[in-house]
Amino acid sequence: MIELLPGRAYSARYVAAQSATGFAFDGQRGLHAIGSDRLLPFHAMPNGLAFVPAGCDVLSESPTGGEYLRVIRSDGLELGGDRAFNNRIDSQATQLASRMRNALLRASLDDDWEAWALALTERAQHHTTQSPSAVGSITAYRMRLLDEFIDAGLHGPLGISAIAQLLGVSEGYFMRAFKNATGQSPHAYLLERRLARARALMRDSTARLADIALLCGFNSQAHMATVFRQRLGVSPTQLRKG
């Protein structure tokens, strides 16, 4: 089973019947207890690969959530490893997850879901035997500050210098550390945040697309449409009709 969960508040508790591979497109934070009775704060980094083994007791809740791709094994086969993980940055997984998200938004008979799902679970299997790598200096606290700063100023221009100043580091240091921690550039991440806000407004409001574009920091509706087609393979009009 493949599902794309929207970026909205959620609360879930279950025991995983099958192993599941997840991919967090957005940074999100909340509380969770994964394979444990201890409820702890968590911060899912953007572009983070995650894995939950079969039989794992899961409790997770977030006041905001974040767009999340989940692939659940339904063929009776299980990935190796019995330890849950998240926040693993994997360039191949990022490419696969983006391709799968685009296909979910505009399903086609040519889409090779089985191959994509298997490839993504193979990336998770690779990480079940790997120690977590360092994620640079972008800590969960700094990522929360960054997300709050971006969300508050998303309607206007946001420069690297202002973000670096917020975190108390140089521009060059911030750009290197952010790429190491998330697998993408700050500019690419900012575009993803604008897209996420626009899609949420399209889903939850009746605002005109031109107004949504300006609220999300795009220069115009045409600019927003161009970014939608480049990043998601579908226009805002097509997405809203779908």
C-alpha cells in the first residue's frame, strides 16, 4: 500500500501489522513513542527517510503534521532489521519519493508503482544496517526556529542572510550545514514550503489562485503555476480540480 498523507494535525496509535517505509517531505514536530512506552518530543527533518518494523507499537501525534509518504509491505515479506529509525538523508530515496508523490498527484497507467515501492524499501533496508550519520549543525531546535521564521514570513521575500543571522551562523556555514542535514539547498526547501502552504490553502479554502500565490510568496499566479509544474508535474488548476 502506498499513501500520501497531507500536512495537517494528526494523532495515531497502532501496532504495525507490516513493516513500513516512510518519507517526510516537510519538517514536522510533535510527540511519539516508537517501540517504547516513553512519550518523547520528536522532530522529523525534511527529506528524512524512516522505517517502522512489523510488530512495532507506534504512538505519534503532531499539532501541524507534514506531508508524508508511506509504503506498507502487503506481500508477507519483511525487511531485515527490527529497529525503527527516522531522519536518514538518502539522495536516492529523495528522488524516488518525489517521483512517487508526483505520480500520486497525476496517476498514469505508465507509473511503475511496484518497482518504485521496492526501490524505496530497499533504501530503508540499507539504513537498517547503517549507523546514523551526522546531520550537521542544524539541530531540532534550530530547525524549529527556521520553520517558524519561514512560515511567519512566507508571504514575502526571505533571504539566506536573514536566516543565517537568525541562527547565529555565517551564510556559507548555514548553506553547507543545511544541505548536509536535509539533502537539499535552503532555496529548494523554501520553495517546498511555499508549495506546501499553497496546497494547504487550495485544499482548505476557496481563495482564488492569484490570492494564494501572493500569500505564499510567489511573484504571480503564473509563477506559482510554473513551480507547481516543475516540482509536482501538475498545475494548481489541475490539482484543485482533482
